[in-house]
Amino acid sequence: MIDIIFLVVSLGIILLGAEVFTNGIEWLGRKLNLGEGAVGSIFAAVGTALPETLIPILAILTSSGASGHDIGIGAILGAPFMLGTLAFFVTGIAVLIFRRTNRPMYIHPEVIERDLKFFLIVYSLAIVASFLPTHSLKMLIVIILVGAYCAYVYRTIKSSHGEANLEEELPACYFSRRGEPRLIVIFVQIIAALAIIIAGAELFINSVQAVSTAAGIPVFILAIIITPIATELPEKFNSVLWVRRGKDTLAMGNITGAMVFQSSVIPAIGISLTSWVLEPLALVSALLALASASLQYFVIVKTKTLYPAILMIGGVFYAIFLFLSLRAI
């Protein structure tokens, strides 16, 4: 019973942190004169990716034996899978709830199209690395993945100067209620919000792990399904908040930008520190994530927009994996 109470409390903490974080990120974009693409796909995406970034690294470095590597690899693969399926689903539902229509979303299509293209390329390379026979060849993939993310950041920031900047009226900065906040105040607010988010996510993870362990759920299932649900909550909450405000590029860029980061830099760390031999269920999760992202990429290439009902199809891919995982227990 106490673990369930902690679950509810942790959700409130994460939501509070997400609200403060999105406010700070919007003000940072205003101060740096950046477009919504760079703000959502890089700053918001990498910031909210911190909880799920730390989990696999700590699991690999601090846990002994194969179980630590299983947790690490599961968490690495679970993050892009959750983002490319469940986060799409949640965002689609949020749009339908707030607008009560399946009309096209208000996005800069080139931003989301670029994110999805990079994701499909780098994540495919990360999966291919599992089949390479030598560690030297796998390390070549590591170099390509890190280089690709650097190229992605450069292109995103460069192209953002041609986008519409965050010049509309913003809610007052929470850490500075008197006029235009200073840059240092904005940074302090963002760091404080991240600390709140991480604390809430850690409480959520510990509570979920306690319940899951008592229920006898295997370690890998815990790592690839349950833990990422908790660690991806900041992205989901941020996107819902931005959808509510009509800032769909920020909402989607927060998810797709995190997908690029989680499918390039983090797998590069996993490949470097483990044998990176993926189990069948892990490969299934990767293929489903690629399939879900490919669907949205096809839609945005053809129509230059996204539709909430089609985003919700991500939930179907998640349900398929959940069904296969439960059968494997």
C-alpha cells in the first residue's frame, strides 16, 4: 500500500518539475533567440533524458555479472521504444482531448521530419552493431553514432535561425516574477526543475521496482518495459503541457529529439561497455520502435504534418510488445 502512495506522490513531483522545466526552457529559447525546433529537439529533449540516461550507465558500471548488463541494455533499448510508441500515443490523445478534433497538428514539418530521419538511421545502425562479429567493428559503429549526433545538433541549431522564434507572450518565469528574467536565473530554474524531475523519477522507479519484484517480474522485462515508463514520464508530461498551449513543434520535438539522443549517444555507451548481444525480445522492441517511427515519417513526408489519430497508432505497437513480453514470462 505504501508503495502505491509513493507512486502517486512521485507522479505529482514529476509533473511539478515538468511544469517548471518547460517554463524555463521556453525562456531559454527566447533569451538565446532560438527557434522551437532547437529548443524542443535539443535542450528540452536532452534535459528530460537525464533520468533514463543515468539508469543504464549506472546499471552497467555498478552491477556485477550479466544482470547488470541486462538491465543496462534493456533500459537503453526501452527508452527509444517508449518514446516511439507510448509517447506518440499519449501526445495523440492529448491533442484529441484538448482540441476535440483530428485536424493536423501545428508543427514545423521539417523539424520533426529531420528528427525522425536521423532516428531511423542511427537506431538501425545501433541494432546492426549487435550482429557484428568483432568488438572493433562495433566500436566503428560507436564513432559513427556519436558523429551523427554531433551533425544532428549542428544542423538543428543552424536551421533554427530560420524558424519562428519564441516571441509570443510567455508565462512569467517562475524564478523571476519581475519582468524579463536574467539568463543565470533561467539556468537556475532549469537545473532546479531537472533535480525535481530526477527525484520524482527515482521515487517512481523504486516504488515500481518494489511492486514488480514482489510480483515476480523478470529483470529484463522490468528494465525494458516498467523502468522506461517511469523515466520517460518527463517527456510525456512536457509534451502534454506544450500541446495544451498549442506549441506542437515543442511537444513533438521534445519526443523526437530525445529519440535521436537515446538512439545514438546512449547506445554508443552501451556498445562500448557491454558485449552488445541483443536478446530476441530486445530486437523485437527495436523493430517495433522503428516501425512506429517509420509510419510517422511516411505521414509527415507525404502530408507535411502529423495527425493525432495516427500518432495514437504508436499505442498498438506498444500493446504488441507488451503482449509478447507477458507471454515470455
